[in-house]
Amino acid sequence: MRLPIAIACVVALHSTATAQQFVVAGPAELVAATKPLREHRAKQGLDVRVLDLASGRPQEVAAKLRDDVHARIDAAQAPGYLLLVGDIGPVPTLYRPGLRSHAEKYQLGAQRVPSDLGYVDIDDDGKPEWSCGRLPANTVAEVEAMVAKILAYEAPSDKAADWQCDVTLIANAGNFGAQIDRAIEHTVNQLFREDLSPWYRIRGVVGMETSPFYTAPDDFLRAVTRELNRGPFAAIYAGHGRRNSFASVQGKPVFRKRDVPELHGAHRSIVMAYACHIASFQHDCCLAEAMVRSPGGPVAVFAASEVSFPFGDLLLGHELMQTLSARKGELRIGDLIRKAKVTTLGDPTDPFHLRAEIVGNTLGLDERTRSGTRRYTSDLYHLLGDPALVLRLPREIVVALASGRAVKRGRPIEVVLTCRGEDGHHPSRVRVELCFDRGARKNAGLNADVLSSSEHAWDDSDELRVVIDGRGLRGRYAIVRVFAQDGADSWVGGLRFRFHGRR
């Protein structure tokens, strides 16, 4: 009997050593309230650990926690997750002298950055080895509310889940000057039109009159609240920000901390805010904290703790979209953010980064300052929420044109749908939508972009061919979007294609 027991012990030790760690750190009474979440993560196969932080001087407590986490990272064989619970101070408060001239030029004055990166970046290169997030709670009741929201988000549901395809863009003018604003707007449009997977539906509330999603200032707050309560998969804000609000549009509010109680349907959403100060967690309580604490608010917010800069925001936003669009299998939000930060600090040469470099030049950033801005952006952006949150991503249906890469204008459009799931399972019915290209038409944002929609049965074959009438489409590009659901399983697919021939 000794040999099997010895083998079992070795297997158990090996399993513990190689499992991804989920470390929950904070005051004992607040950490205790995370028990349902810790049990849930353990059932998912994570190695759950608890660090009860003793009281003491904030800097000393943070430094001790950093050293403990660094030791765990150094010994681990896989990227883990650090969840900070309660009012834990940032470590360290970073100083980036490379941004001094840029900050002074725009009178933004941000060189000291409250950052959690120091907890999970053991070699101080700006590239986190683990993922870090916060539950910004002051009370046990607040922890319990956030934990309940996380568990509800990950719970399987047989209800229609096409909200997983929805992305809402909220934006106001940069006001950096006409030339710079045009460069930023062009780059953002390219980001959403070309780089975000076509299976996502884009709805918008935008304060720039040139945008197809233009919304009048008097209607802005009402429209933003309505869109958040629709519960999109992600809501992305781009513009200026303050600790307690998104910046106003022509003096009219966009969204403020005082408006958070109006949220009742945003609990299944992720908010990504590319703006200054939204996640100033060193102050109690910033807009991001208020949103995450609210039972009807978003399940997670990713935002900046201090002054952000358009160049870094564009790069990080692009990498997040690329990682999200190329997802395969299960994806946790902390891994999404960690990979995006690592890539942002790399040296990519893809077309988007080259265009972003042009924006950087327009902003007056030399090569040294652009490099410093990349690193500063990694320090700056933080997750308020659980880094181990499993994102609600559907399975993928691959969509292709039967004719190749383009369609002759005026001819029927034949698409080929393929499911390549590991289990070979595909839906029994699919909905196929033919849509205008993103931003191709104006009129209050064209938040209804579907030209036609049809339902189709799918037999036992691996492929399904669907013919669509493309008459009525205008412009050079169009989108085919596919959605299906059987029970708790959902599938999405999309293709942005071009026409050839005369209009």
C-alpha cells in the first residue's frame, strides 16, 4: 500500500504547486466575507490562499504585503490573481520623470502615480507577472454585495444572452485643439470600426457633432444612464474625467457619482474608462468605487488613478480589444488586462500602433516621452473588481464569404458558418443579421444598424450556408453578425467584408 500512497502524495503536491493561486488579502473581517467567492474559485481549480493584514502604518502594511506576494510570484509556476479587499494603500507611489515635460506642457501636473502595479510586477519593468484587482469595501455588507454580484455574473443562465455582443461607447470631445482632436477621433473610429470583432454591436452616446453617435448635451446624462442600464457586455468611456464624474459636455453632465443610485441593470457590465482620475482609489470614494459598490452598478471597472494621456489610452485600449477579440476558451479579466499591459510595453509594428505614433507626434511627444507614456499607462490603470472574474464570452461561430474576400455589389451574399468547438457541439438554430458598417450612417448614433435578420435551422453537418439579400446596403463595407443560444450555451460570429464594383 505504500507505493500508491506515495504516488498520491506526489500528485497532490504537484497539483498544488502548479495550480494558479488566488490570493485574497485584507483585514480579517472583510476577507471572511469573501468566503462564498473563495469557495467558488476553489471549485474552479484555483489554489485559494488568504492573507489577513494586521493593522499598522499603511506604508508598512503595503510593503509587507508586496514582499509576501513577490515571494509567491517568484515561487509560482503560473500567473496568479491578487484580490485586495478593503482600503489597502498602493505600493509604491511611483514617480515617472520622463513625463515631466509632457505634463507641464498640458498643465496636467501628474508625475506621482498611485499604483497597484508594484504588488504584481516583481522586476519593475511595468509588465505584471500576476493580475491584481480590488474590492473597494469599507464594510462587510459592501463586500457581501460585491461578492454576490460576481457570483451572479458567472452563474449559468438559460435566458437569452445576446447582451454578450453589446458594447456601448460613451465619449466627449478632447478639447486639445482642432488638429489633435481630429487625429484622436480618427484613431478611435478606426479602433472601433476595424479592430473590435464584428460580432460586437456598437451603440454610442457621443458628444462630438461629427460622430454618427452624436447625442445632444441636454440628453446626454439620460442616454448614458439608459445605456448602462441596458447591461451591455462592456461600456467604454473615452474623454476627460474627474474623481467624482465623467467630464461634462458643454456644461451638461455625462455621469456623476450622484447618479450611481440610478443604476439597476449594469451589474453584468464591465466599464472601461479611458480618462483621468475615475479610479482614484487613494481617495474615498471615487466614481469607479461607487459604481462597483452599487448592487446595480457594473461588476468591474477598469480606469486610471491619476491623469491619463491620449497616446497611452489609445495603445492600451487597442491591446485590450485585440486580446478580447482573439479570445479562445475561458478568459479571466485579470489575464485580459495583464496581457494587454505587457503588449502595450512591447514594440509592436502593426498599423494601429503606427497610427498611434502619429497621434503621439501630433501631441508633441518625442520618442523618449512616448516610451515613458507607455510605462506610465501601465502604472496608471487599475481594476476595481475580481481579477479572476471569468468573462461571459460566448463560443465562436466562424463566418466566411463563399465568394472569398469580397462581394460584388447587387449580388446575393452567401456566407459559410462553421463551428469549431472542441466538443463538436453546435447550435440547432442561428440568427443571421446583415448590418451596415459601424458608423457608416448617421442619425442619433444609428443604434439600430440591422438591415435584415433571419432565422436558420442547423442540421448535423459542421457547416451551414446562408444566402442573404444585400440590396439596400450602401458604403464600401458591411457586417454579417450571427448569434445562437441553446440552454446556457451561446455562440456568436461576425465578419466585416467589402464590396467591389460600382455603387
